Amino acid sequence: MSIKRIKTATRMSQAVVHGNTVYTAGQVAEGDSVTEQTKAILGKIEALLSEAGTDKTKVLSATIWITDMANFAEMNAVWDAWVPEGNAPARACVESKLARPDLLVEIGVIAAVD
């Protein structure tokens, strides 16, 4: 089976397609709030999915890292608006420190590719 790497650098690829599955790296974004960062991250994920030949209706699993669970509802408001009705993936959300103090949310997904 072939492997396609998307936006590859020395350390990592932003997405990897193997067979009929795409795996994204954890995506982060700039922004002053959890809402801004989550919206920007989901936009990045949509672009990666598109480049991989799929879309958000095919997301199988998501992992979300959030720096403070006090912001869980704020992040979920953006997430819930983004997920197409009837296509909610399996999901985990954990509180975690991220690579930089200004980062509040990180999201990675696995999706099917047609």
C-alpha cells in the first residue's frame, strides 16, 4: 500500500494517508481565545482532509487536548457547530500542557478516504 505524506518537514508531516485512512498531526492555531483557536484549527483540519481526498463527514476519531477544562464548553460550542449532523466521530478530550503557553487547544483526527 502506498503512503502519501502531506506538508512534510524534517520532524513531521501534517497528515499521512495510508490506504483509505488519513491521520493528521495535532493542529494548533493562534488566537486570543479558545473559540478563535478552535475555529482556526478546524479550518486547518478541513484543508488537510481536502488535500487528502476526504472531508469532515468522514472523520472517524478525534483527540483534543485543552489546557484548562474550564474552557471545555467554549471549545465544544465550536466543535458541535463544525461536526456535520449524524457524523460525530469517536472522540477523546484531555487536559494537557501544550508546546507553548499561548496555545489553548490542539486537535488531531483520523478520517476515512474514499
